[in-house]
Amino acid sequence: MTLMRRGSGIRRIATVVAAAALIGGGLAACSTGTSGGSGSSSDLDAALKAGGTITYWSWTPSAKAQVAAFEKAYPKVTVKLVNAGTGNDEYTKLQNTVKAGSGAPDVAQIEYYALPQFALSGALADLKSYGLDSLQSHYTASTWNSVSIGGKLYGLPQDSGPMAMFYNKKVFDQYGLAVPTTWDEYIADAKKLTAADPTKFITADTGDAGFTTSMIWQAGGRPFTVSGSDVTLNLADSGTKKWTNTWNQLLQGHLLSTIPAWGDEWYKGLGNGTIATLITGAWMPGVLESSVTAASGDWRVAPIPTYDGKAVTAENGGGGQSVLKQSKNPALAAAFLRWLNSDPTSIKTFLASGGFPSTVAELKASSFADQSVAYFGGQKINQVLGDAASTVATGWSYLPYQVYANSIFGDTVGQAYSSSSDLNAGLSTWQSQLLSYGKQQGFTVKAG
């Protein structure tokens, strides 16, 4: 699995209790660690020569091999790899160490949506002090922006999830569906498909925060504006309304499968044509190849449908690594992080595990872009996904308590899915609860 696969968003919703523990008092939950360090790129090189021991928290399948390759290149350095849990499980443990002022790893894997919480609480080192901002041109704009908050650099990107449309060509051919380029065409396909066979649906969606925010992002919505501790929420802006006006047609028209994602029935539906498309991140190919083997050769990839024909998408998943201020050897930690997400050997190891790159060089490399993938009928899917990475809309922000926000999505917007009712009403309820929670945590919060 790649970094975000099943970690959050359309992969998993955390419980309210766990999310509340993660926030741990909002603005009051500042790190008591005062290390963090400062220096330059030369300091990182010196730290590698001197050696030492650091701890790295990660759940990625490539982590073990990457650590082994790093220790081979730098035999004076020992990296203690710890799997502290996936996604929110790790974040809860990490936040506990932040509150306690001790016990944090030197380097931790953190997904983009969760990064603002740890950055705002003062738990992370600013990597600009080590000159790592010089690596900006190595990464796609969207992933770099995701680790850059308030003029500081709180991590380096590892993977990304630009959204595309994965579709079952066998189903499309059987029912005479044209591959949609706009959302209007997508809705027309949905109606045609379910009318022809009531057991088949254009996609499955039972309500998920990560998917919803990504779709709002693609539609031009910018519901969260964050400036330090000042937060403005507007889940009724024009872009959000654009998405709900589209998705309500599918929801209220009973054109969406109600099979929950990531279960056996869902995988079966992807294999037998019950679910005809997935609008999701570029990390999806590995999931289909490993878990939906029965449909090998049936699936293809196309750009995500748009509202006006202009190519634009959003991120759905992805993350990177950060250096904790509690680190006793922050220069060595930063040097490891630099190697982890910029060294060719490390990146090659990550891609071999099924990851989708955030680095421009890999996206443009012919060995990546021109690879024919048998599962997708020999299609060169990375050309489509690579193009998507270059068309991610700008200006998106997550809440500084996004993990909590995601955890209550099911009890708010999720109710609209359960009753096939207006998504706008659910979003209004979600916003009201997020406003109240933000104020309780010490943020200055207002409705836009």
C-alpha cells in the first residue's frame, strides 16, 4: 500500500474519541521539546559523516527496504524503524509524545491532511533551517504546498494522489457508455447504466470526508481558510455548491452503489462490474492489481471529468515525513529525511512497492511514463496519472484539526447519504460542529 492507501480519506474514518485525543487540547498542545536545531545543508553532510542513531516511525511497505539501503550507504548511522500504527493510530501516539514532551521519534511519517495539526502545535522542525527548501523544484507544486505552511517547511513529500477516473472498459463497452470528459456526461452515463441494469452503478459512495474534500477541491471550492490560529469555514462557497449540485443528482437519484469501500463486497463489485468507475487517487492501480485480480485487463484510466472541459484535478491522498523538534540529533534526522525523499535509490525502492511519486523527475522519466501495464490492457496509465499531477488546482488548505473533522463526517454529512437527501444540509451540520469544536480548541473561528 502507498502512503495514503486506506490511511484516511476514502480509506478510513477515525473515531471521534481517537481524533479528540489526537488534538489533545488544540492550541494548548504545543510541544515542550525545544531542540529542533538549526543549520545548513553542510551540517547534514557532517551529521552523516559523524553517524549516530535515530528513530523513524513509518507504516509504508517500502520503509524497511529504504532503511536498509540508507544504512548500507551510511554505515555509521543506525535507523530504528518503528511501525507505530497506520494513520490516526500513529498520530494519536505521536500527539501523546508531543504533550508529554518526550518519547517522539526523530522522523515521522505524516499524511498531508494531518500535517497542519502537528505544525501548528509546534511539534515539527522547520526544514528551511537546513536548506531543504532548495529542493522545491524536485517536487510537484501540489505536494510541495502541502508541506509548506505559514512560510515554513515542515516536511518533504513522498507520494501523491492526483485524482483520475478508473473505469471498467468491459462494462462501458457492454452498455455503450462513452468515456465521460465532463460531469454532465458522467451523470448521463450513470443514468444509462443503472436503467439498463439496476444491479450496476457508475460508482460506489457511502459518504467519506477525504473523497468529499477532494471533490470540492476539484470543483474550485476553498471551504477552509487558515492563517495561524485564525480559521474561516465556508462549506457553502461556489465550488462546494458546484460539487453538491452534481453529486446530489447521483445520490438523490439512487445512482450510487451503497457498498462500503474496502470490504470484500466492494472488491467483488469492482471485479464483476457492479461498480463501473472509481474517482480516486493515482495510488489506486496497485489496489486493483493486488485485490481485484478477476478483472485484469478490464480496467482503464482516464482524466477525471471536469465541469467546463478544462483539465483540472485535486489530490486525494499522499504524505511525507517530518522531523520532530524533540529529536536529539535533528541534523542527522533531517539528513535521513533528505535522503529518503530525494535520493534515487530511495525513490526507486518506494516506487517498486507501488507508490506514486511526488518527484517531477520520476513522473517525467520514460521508464515510468511509458510503462505498459498489463492489468490495464497494456495502457500506459502513468501518462494519464502524470498529466493529472501537473493539473492539480492550487490554493487548497486543510483545517488545523482535519483529523477530528474527518472523524465526525459520518454523523453529519454521512446522514445525507443514509437518507439519499441533500448534501448541502449535511455540510451545513458539519460546518456548525466544526465551528464549535474549533472555538473549544482555542482557535479564532468564523463562518465565511
